[in-house]
Amino acid sequence: MVPMKIAVAKGRIAEKARELLTKGGIAFPDTLFDERKLVITSKDGDYQLLFVKASDVPTYVEKGAADIGIVGKDTIMEDGKDVYELQDLGFGNCQLVVAGFPDSFPVDTKSLTVATKYPSIAKAYFDKAGIHTEISRLSGSIELAPIVGLSEVIVDIVETGSTLRDNGLVILREIAKVSTRVIVNKASYATKTTEVKHCMELLKNGVEGRRADNHNA
Ligand code: PRP
């Protein structure tokens, strides 16, 4: 059969995704995480992992270059791509927050300067609150922005909180809780329903296997 293509976000969640897929029963060659390989095929030839930048996963899935994607909810929210979101994998739990120095977001604020990797989410959040924003889109080291005066606040994800702490910043508002999700191409879901459902089952087995391991640890 034609392999089921799974786009996996490189970075923090890639290792977790590998653990999950393996526990779900998908065996890959040992070269799985050879940094330079961008496509790996499972030993049975049924699955292909595509290693892509997290922010590109929804595009691969929407366009059908991948049938399935594994990526953070924050990226899905920011992109607003036309895909099905089918499963919460229960790892990569983070908060999407407004952060800054302690007094940088008074309750009566009417306008703010914001630095973020998530301009769409930030705009929607502040628009809803009736706050005018000037948003600077950055691609990393977001916490630097308030320190050097590029922005009053940031919108970013927080996992352990150590990056905020180490830079003297605090959470000012929570926008959403986010975690790693499975997204599916709409045409793939319609035309390869059995294969997609089987893959979801394998991922579910992986999640349950991981939970069982944690429980027994
Ligand atoms: C993310 C995020 C924060 C940090 C939060 O950055 O943008 O900077 O992680 O994690 P923590 O709460 O555990 O400290 P990432 O590590 O992806 O690096 P980046 O600055 O290159 O975006």
C-alpha cells in the first residue's frame, strides 16, 4: 500500500512522538532520528515520517503532502488551516500566555505593544479585550523583547516557566492551555478512512502504553 505520511514537528515533541509511535506498534529503522534524514519509512513500509518545522505541519497536512500531522495546539490555532483535529495526545502540555514585567499590563490598558511568534492569536485575544495593539512578529527568543524595549508584553508558550523566570518576566494572563494534537487531511480522511482510523488506533495504543508505563513507574 501507499505509505501513510505523518508530518511530525521537529523539536521538543519529536522525541515524544517517536516514543508514542513505537509503543503504538510502528517500528522504524534505527536511523530514525538521523538529523539529516527528513523522510523515514517504517519497517513494514506502511508509514512514512516527515520531519518538518512545527509551524509547517498544518500546511503539509492541509495540502495533502502529509495525511496526518502531529503538532502543538498553539500552531494549529495560529494557522487556522482547513484540517480535522482528531486527537489530543496528552503530552507537550503548555500554557499560551501574555507575559511581561509585573506591572506591564494594567487592567485599564487601552493599547499595548506586543512581540510574539503568534500574531494571529495575539491579535484575536487583544481585539476581543478591546485593546489596540502594535504587534512585532518574532521567530524566537521572544522573552528578550520586553527587556530591550521592543514591546511591553509578549504572547508566548510557557512550559516549565524557567525562561520567563530567568529573564525576570511573569505570566500576566492565560490565553489557553495547549498540548500536542493529531491533525488529518480532509481528503485523506474521506478516501483512506480505514488506514487513518488504524493509525489513530496505533497512536491511541501508544498513549495508553505510555500512561500504563508511567503508572507502573
Ligand atoms: C519556547 C517558548 C519559550 C520557552 C518556554 O521557546 O517560546 O521561550 O520555550 O519554555 P519554558 O517555560 O520551559 O522555559 P523555544 O525553546 O522553542 O525556543 P525559541 O526561543 O527559539 O522559540
